[in-house]
Amino acid sequence: MFGGSSRSYFPGTSEHPVQFIDEVVIYIRTGKGGDGHVSFRREKYVPHGGPDGGDGGRGGNVVFEAVSRKNTLIDYLRARHHFAEDGEKGGNSQLYGAGAEAKVLPVPLGTLIYDDETDELLGELMNEGEQLTFPGGKGGLGNMHFRSSTNQTPRQFLPGEPGEERTLRLELKLLADVGLLGFPNAGKSTFLARVSAARPKIADYPFTTLVPQLGVVVLSDEQTFVLADVPGVIEGAADGAGLGVQFLKHLERCKCSIHLVTADDEDGDPVHQLKTLNEELKAFGGALGQQPQIVALNKTDVMSKADVTKWVKKLEKATGARVFPISGITGDGVPALIATVWQVLALRQGSGA
């Protein structure tokens, strides 16, 4: 019924993984404009040539551009200072100085750029090719602009404008339609592998998922959505416990979330797990706790039918909504869950949410 493709945010090989970096502070400086020039025409038969000093060229811009080929900000952890070239000075014979080329800095889709000193959001680069430009300084005027009836030989010129200097904070937020939430060992990675072509690391111990994983779920050629799995959330996550809190921000732009709960872990109470998840989302703040939630009781393949029925009834009583019993291992119940997720996405899309 469904398959898909994957986008891993932990590229590389198991022996040489690439580090996932989602926040970094860098310093940029755009190019200084070239100075205007002072010169005078010196031609045969023109003994008193006028001023002909040309203008300086514009300093180079610093341009951030969103590109799909990047999925981490690690390049800017390694190189934090980025300078554009200065514009050329003006020349003789009204020759304009050349403008400097832009310094283009590629960033992943979903990068937010802040002024690190004021915390002002300067730009959001969400789509392929979107840019945020910091302009270089304008070139200065040459003396050809300062000739007047009272001053036929001006030596006045203007220096180029200085470039812009900024300390910026880059933050990466993954672009996913649906967030996958649950305690460590809730089976999120297994579920992601079941419904998409993503192949996250799967093992039976906490925090197997150390970085976000994205999978593309394909129901048909026209029906696809991106599912994001983040490290497991535990009680106290909003206050810094565990690994999940540092990645919750990546789910803020999702249209809905799937909450996976189980009855086979140390907690053993899926109702308590769901309550804890929602408390942590509320404590985290923002829009995350306001998203539509779809609850699934996972790992039913290792539960008795009586226990499945019991916990589904308790969860539905606690939520007032349908709860989906599923198994990420066998696939039981997964098609119905995915179909409901698509219906929620379609409703949200239709409402403009």
C-alpha cells in the first residue's frame, strides 16, 4: 500500500558518519565598496582636460542560499568566518572599478538565520534556491562627479562604503509533515522503516536514534508525506533530560504528530506515557502541543488480544479519540493508521493550517 524514499540526517557510513549539527554561530563581513578615483584627462591637443576619475565598484554581497544537497550545518562549525571581497577602485578615463563577486553560502532547506546579538529573525530559507542577501558597500564616486563652474579641477572623491559586519546564528529545522513521538524503545525507528524506505539504526535499547531521521511515505503518485523520527522523549525532557528535547524544535512545523505508546517497556502504562508526552510538549511551548495528535499502541505482536483491547479502551477513554493498535514489526494496523494520517493532512492543507 505504501513505500517511499528516505532522507537521512546522519549521512556517511557507519565507520565514518557525518555529524548532525543544527545550530551554529558564525561571523560574516560583506565587501567594502571601492574608492572613487582622482584623475584628469591627459590627451594631445587637450591641455586642460577635465576630471575623469571613475567610481569604485560595489563590495561583494554575502548570500545564504537554501540547497537540498545539504542536510547539516557542520560546514559552519568548521569554518565560522566568511568574508566577501572588496570592490575595485575607480580608474582613469572614467573607468569604473569592478564589483566584487558575491560570497554564496549554501545552507540546508529549513535554515533560520538570526542576528545573534539581538535575536532578530532575519530570514527563513525553506525552499530550494531561496536566498537571504547581505549587501556589500557601495562604491565611492570619482572626481568626475565634482566638477563645477567654480572648480574645474576637483580633487574630491568619495571612499567606498564599508561592508556590513554581523554575528549570525543559523538554526536548522527539519521540514516534515508529520512528527513521530514516543518514549525510547517505543518502536519509532521500526515504524519509520516499515512505512518508508528509511533505514534507521534499530536495536532494543534506549536512545538508538541519536539524530533525526526523515522518511517519505508514498501512498500513491499524488499522495506522499514526510515523516520525522526524533530521539525518544522522556519525563523531564523539556528541562533537559534525555536526548529528545534538543530535537523537538524540528517538529514545530509539522501539521500533525503520531504518538507511539507501548505496554512492554519499564513504564508498562501507555496511558501514563501519553500523558507524559503531552506534558513535555506543553512544557516545551510553542505550537508543538497544539498539533493534531494520532495515538497508536505499538508492539501489539508481543501482546495478548485481551491486553490490546484493554489498553486501547483505556487510551480512547483518556483521549476521547480513536486509538490505532499496530505492530511496526508485522505491519498489522499500519495501513489504517497511515490512511488516517493522510486524511488529517488533507484537512489541514484544505484549511490552510
